Amino acid sequence: MLLRNAAPRARILDSAAQLAGYGSDGLGYKTFLPDLVVIPADAEELASVVRALHGGGLPVCLRGAGTSLSGGPVAAQGGVVVHTSRLKAIREINVNGLWCEVECGVNLNQLDAALKPTGLCYPPDPSSGPVCTIGGNVASNAGGAHCFRYGVTSNYVLGVEVVLPDGSVHRFGGPAGGRGPWREDWKRFMIGSEGTLGAFTRFWLRLTPRPEKAWTFRATYADLKSTERAIHGLVKHASYPVAIELMDPHSVAMVESSPMAVGLPQDHFMILVEIDGPASLVDLRAESVAAILRDAGSQDVLFGDDPEMRQKLFKARKAQGGLLGQISPDFLVQDAVIPKRALAEVLGLIYEEAERAGIPVATVMHAGDGNLHPNFLFDSSKPEEIEKVEAISKCLMERVVAVGGALSGEHGIGNDKSEYMGIVFGPDSMRMQMAIPGVFNPTHQFNPLKVFPERRFSA
Amino acid sequence: MKKLLKERLFEAFLDEVDGVSCVPASSTPLELRTQFSPHGLRFPLLHDGISPLFLQVNSSGFPPASSRFGPYCDNITGMNWRLPDGRMVRVGERVVKSTTGYDILRFLLGSGNRYGNPVDYVLRLRPDTGGGGIFRLEGVPGKLSEAVRTILHSYYLHWLESVDWLEGPEAPSLRVAVHCPNEEWSVFVDFMQGVAFRHGLSVDVQPGQNAVGDGLPDLVFKTTPDRVVSLARELANMGDIRCVALCYCAVVHVYFLGTDNMGARTQTISKSFAPLVEVLGGDWHSRHVVAPLTQIKETAWIAELEREWGEQP
């Protein structure tokens, strides 16, 4: 009743069938049913809902499209899921100012379609672009294939409007980008905060000219060492590729057995590279990129500036995640970032551990960034398989930290990797981390049990 | 899962493959160049050729090459940070991409010394291609302003190291810096000459000079790209001021001509101009004065962070 009064136009879902759709995100095997789902009609209603829930006994979990892969937007401690799907307005595109203002429920492809006629673009491009929301992207600091040169979400957020758990509404930054890197820039805490500090309502995003032309390259390699050599050559090259993607033989085989097949040898690693920019510049660079790929040992380098070829190759790369669901009851995608000199070492570890445990693994990687996505395939109805997958993940994360890497590059920590935070942060830096929800969300009412396992809500 | 019992800290390193290096925050530009050049790498984000890195970072987050590479906070990926009571912590990572906990790195970077000081930075380096140059465009201010719009909306923008409007006692001009392999230089010459021709401007081409260094700004304003030139022009009208507007970053660097009353001049100018940028979610900053807080709640938030970060439990 309290919620109905606070948000008369909101949809409120409470039947078991309705709630089932909100039990999990892309980390499908871990489910947490909420007690209630609220879908506010607009930002004002969202703020009213937060105020109505403030001080109450229920945890609150914000959710966009639910495409997170780390167990972020799920009600891990029960409570209310606030679904932002109706906040879908692109409020302004300011072409001269190179910025736009969007509500949190706008999805990436929707924004891209609106920007196309202006000649501008918003570069972050996670594979879930057709459905994922800007709100989710900001919450997890999403990246994508093209962020090697263009950067991730945090590089493009100029401002954030957020409703804090006490119901107060704050705007950090705006079209002019706020404080930038001087004085207390509060929006920095908000980006990548995974719904643990407040509820986003709208954003101001930086825009950039859409590239005129792209060259796309694909090369295949019989072994990991040659693949690594090619990646090392590319990342140091002055052509600054926008994307350097890697698919391992298992992933290639999956794609080649699907309607997305692009004619790759199935027992090889595949590197997909893109350079973009003004035609006169990228045309000059194309041959030198191909030379790097050949010099690393590929006998099979194809490249071209045909948009259709580009679309087909990237579609094949991005389809990998979707295909996993067709061949395995469950899968777990990890998201570690490693120094690129450790690429062969860490991939080798993944293959060894997976083989030892009898767990199939298919790996893709944003190789330019060192951002690994091994996908472990298993059946969650078999507890021993869950145990094995979690043991491999633990072993992987320990190695990632040991070689100087990060637990997550773009998916966030969620409840999937929260238990590993203790191997990243020492006692003082952990206290610094925990001070931040202490400022904005001291009872951990928003998204409890995420990012840090100590974040438990008690009414 | 086991937990760390002591802090992990960065040690000095240079990783040529990833293009990252951990250096003391007190490093000078010469020391950086000496260290990175033999490896074909560079750290392009410098305001001048003499000031220690931490002073450069604290003076403005937007050094000249930030048009191409973004501000310091996108190019310093980690730090060893000394808290006010002397404890050292590591913030950030040595890998460029990370979503692992709250982004304390970007918050602390350039936050002054309220929460402590940087000891070491992990810098993101870029290939040193050896070539490039500077273009200087001159002409009627209205036409120059149109040229800025053309450049900011062109496909070339990503490859231009800086696009700066220079305003001061002399006539305004536009300075564009490029760093590229020698074989690509002619492409940029064609582009810039095309821009100049289209807008009826003269262009002076200076190949081989690709380092831009205007010095540490006295005052900095952040606005939007479509307002940055007019803001620089209005500021310069205050007299005894030289302005460099970083057109894509939408930042105006103000340099006082003369060294008298820096603090008082900063106060006067910021009081006049702050409302113009704050209405757009912008801000101002000066190394000479502490800017006041704009939200009442901030006082409480800052006090909480000072308490939690500043004292050993």
C-alpha cells in the first residue's frame, strides 16, 4: 500500500510467475527470488519508491535489462527489485556540445540509432548492446570489443543523477562533466558501483565523431605462443587498433557449427582486429597491421574494408555468448584482466585446470585490454560440477592477482567474485573501500551482499 | 577464502608490452623521457617540461594531449598513496581496464592533500612514433571558431594530440598538434590545409615540433565544447590574462601575466565566471586557492571519509 501511494502509476509484480523472471541475471545458475518487483513510470516515481522504502525492513535492488554476468542485479538478500525499464527517454542530443542526456533505461542500440544521423557516436559496445541499458553499463562500468582505443563507460560519463537510499536526489556533474579530476568528484564512486550506492535516474554522456572508415582483419594461429606474439605486436603499434579480439579453438568451433559460421579453421585461435578513422589515414595503415599478423606466424590473414565482412565477423564474435546456452545447461563467464605478457601463462592454466576437472571451457578475450572471458560449461543440477567450476575460478583469480591483474574488467564483481576481494585489498585499502558505502548507503539497504560479502543489510 | 594481512603496493616497473610503468610521483619530465624513450614509448600528458609530475597532475587534470588520450585520471591507472597518518596503500591497478571495487583512484587523483599524497604513479604510456608537428591557424575570430567546429566534428579528431584556442594580448589563433609516424604526416597536412582553405584562414605548418607545453595554469574552468571558445574570449577580456582553451576537452586554462595577487585575482575571476560553468554541471579549480563546496551534504561526506581514511583504527 505504501508503495502504491508513493508510485500510483508504477507496475507492481508479486505473483510467483512474475517474480521468477527476476530471479537471476546472466549468471543463470544462481537464483534469488525477490519479494516484490516495482516498475516506476518515471524518475520522479523512482525517487518516491526509494523514499517509501527508506528505513523499512526490505533490501532494494536496482535492475536494468538484467544482462549482467556477475550476479549483480538480483535480490541476493530478498526484498524489492526496482526495475527501470520504463525510464527510456533520450532527453537531449546536443550535437554542438558533443553530449547527450539519457534516462537510465535507454538501451545501447536505441541510443546508437538516435545518434547515427548526427554523425556522432557513444563508443562503449558490450555484446549485449541490443538489450542492455545505459544504467547497467554505468553500474558495471561496461566496456566491449572497441574499448581498447575508445575506452570504457567511465571515460564517457559526464554526469550522473542519483537517488541515494535516503531518498535525496543528487546531480554529480552534467553536460560539462562536473569536477573532472579536481576536488571531490563524487560521480567517480557512482560509476562501477554496481547498484550499491544509489539508484541512477539519468546520465550526461560524452559523444565523439563516428569513424568514417574501418578495416577489419582476421588471422588464425595454430598455437597460443604465436597468438600471443601477434597480440603483443598489435598493442604496441602506432595504428592504435580500436579492437583486438581473440577466440580460442573451442569458441571458433562453436561458431563454425552454427549459422554464424564464417569459414574459420576449427582447431585454430582466431584474432579479430579493427582499425578505424579517416579513410586516408586507415588506408595507409592497413598493410602494416596485416604484416604484424603475418609476422607472428599466421598463414591465413584476411582483411578488408567491406562493411559486410566487418559485420559478419563481429557478429560471429559476439554470438559466442549466446551459443553457449545452446550447448550447455549452464555456463559461468569469468572476466579477469591480466597483463598481456601473462596471456599464454594464464590461458594455459585455464585449459589445464578445466581439463583436469573435466569441465569444458571456451574462451574469448578482449585481447588488447588483456580482458579474459573464459566460459566454463557445466550442469548446475550436478553439485559436483558447480564445485569444480568454482574451484577453477578460485584458482584462476589467485593467478590473475599474482600476475598483477584485476578480478573484473567490465562485468563487475556482483556476488560471483565478491569472495575474492580479500586477495586484492589489504586491511587499510579494504577499510577505504568500505567507507564509501558507509557514506552513501550505510545500512547496505541497496544491493546487499554484492561487491563485498560483508555488505549485509540489517534493518 | 584467505584474506591479505598486509597491503599490496606497486613496485617500480616498466612493462613494454602493456605500455605501463610505475614511477615516483616526483618524477620530472626529463626523467620520464630518459626512462621511456629507449623503449619507443612516451608519456604525452605534460603541462610543461620541468615541473614534477604530481604538481602537473594537481594543477589541472587536462594537460594538452588530453584531447587525444583523455585526462590524467584515464592515464594514471594506479598509485601508491600515503594516507595522512603515514600508512601506504595501493589504489588502482597496473592493467588499464578494471571494475574491481569503488573507483578511489580517480577520486583521489588531483583531490589535493586532504586525504594524503601520491607516492608513485602507474602511468599508461603510448608509442613514440617520432613524427608529427604543429599547425597554427589565424584569421577572423568568427572563421576560426567555425574551424574549431569543423575539426571537433571530423573523423580526424581522435588523432589530433591537441586542438587549442589561444587567446591573449595578441590576436586569437588556433593551434593543432599532431604526433604520428613520418609517413602519415602528409595526410594531416592535407586535412589542416583543407580546413584553413574552407574557412578562409592562414595556416603555418611546423613539422617536427609536436610537443605543446603552456606551463601550469593558474586557474582552470570546465565547460562544454560549444562554449569553450567564448568562455576563453570573455576571460581574456578581464585583462593581463592569457587563455588556452582545450576545445574538445572543453577546458580553459588561464595564465596570469604577472605574479601579483594571484589569490585575489583567482577569487575575483572565479566568482564572476563560476556560475556560467556550474549551471552546466561544470566547475573551476586553481592551485592558488581552495574552491568552496557547492553542496551542503558534501561537508558531512568529506568528514566521514576523512575519519575513515585518515586515522588508524
